[in-house]
Amino acid sequence: MIDTAYVATMARYNRWQNRSLYGAADTLTDEARRQDRGAFFGSIHGTFCHLLWADRMWLSRFAGTPKPTVPNRESSRMIEDWEELKVARHDVDETIRGWAEDLSPEWLSGNVTWFSGLTGSEMTMPAPILVMHFFNHQTHHRGQAHAMLTAAGAKPDDTDLMLVELKA
């Protein structure tokens, strides 16, 4: 299915893309970042907050790191200060990278059990499926952020995965 090399590549891709998107967002005013643009989480800032929230939640399940302190329904408002959000994103990206680099094939071939707030029950699923979901979720919301940034006049990098080794 997937192996540890895939996970490490996706972690580098995640970091590279987040650096690009946050750099592009830095060229906008705070008002422009917070403008409701019709996305699921409203604004660029809200989308970034939700994505950070979800990454923290999955890392808590994968690596035992602390869970977010706010529920999913408040994830788009998790961090109000832009500078604080940028630091938190950088820190989580480094945590993801370190987790991916240290990931064992044994862990990746096992199952993950967690309590899902979404379903209100304990769930168990194969780790590879959840890891693919983790990275797919990131890509999905970064795509939304990329579109909002581009529409706002910012210029994030291309998103082509084949460039990750050149840029990460």
C-alpha cells in the first residue's frame, strides 16, 4: 500500500507547500486574510487554523502529541493572531517531518484506535489508510487556500508534488 518513504515525501511536501502558502498570505493584509471568501471555513485564516487543528488532532493519534484544546467546530478560530499561527504551523510541520522520518514499517503496518468526536465512538482503522487521509486532508484544504490566495492577488508556488525534492 504505502511505505515509510511515501510518508517522508508527503511530510516534506506538506512543509514546502505550507511555507509557500503562508509566505503568499504574508503579502496580504490581515483584513484580506480574514475576509470570508465562501470556503468551508470562510477565510484564508480560518482555513489555515482548521488545517493546523486537524494536523494536531491526527498527530495526537499517531505520535501521542497534545490534542487541540478547542473542538472541531471552533477550529477556524483556534489561533487569532497571525504571527502566532505562523509559528504554530512551522512547529507542527517540523513535528510531522520528524514523525515521518522516524516512522517504523511496523507501526505503518498496524492499526490505530482512537475516539472520534465526529462519530462519537471509538474507531480502529489500518494506519496506512489514516496516514493517507491525513495527507489528503492537508492537500484538500491547501488547495482551497491556494485558490483563495490567488483570487486575492497573492502568488503561492506551484503545487506539483514532483517538485518537492527540488524545493523542500
